Amino acid sequence: MWQHWVNFVLGLVVIVVAFLNLSGMALAWTLGILGVVIALVGLSGGVMEGGSERTVRHA
């Protein structure tokens, strides 16, 4: 659940960065680092959700 909030905040940061008028190299590094963080958070969320899908069967 917390991964959704992290993705939301990082999405807002990407929107703000777009309007900061950064130079080419600074913009590339900023967006590259944000992309890695977003990918890692998404991966951890997917791994956590995949492990929690256990079905309980009652006899």
C-alpha cells in the first residue's frame, strides 16, 4: 500500500522537475534517478503483492 503513496509523490516530483528549467545534464540525471527509484518501488510492490495471494481452502 505504501508503494502507491511513494509513486504518487515521485510522480509529483517529476511534474515539478519538468518546470524547473534544468540544463540537459542535470535534467537527465534527475529523471534517471527518479526512474530507478520508481522502478524499484514498483518492483517491491509487485513482489510483496505476489507473495500475499494465498488462498485458504476450507474442507
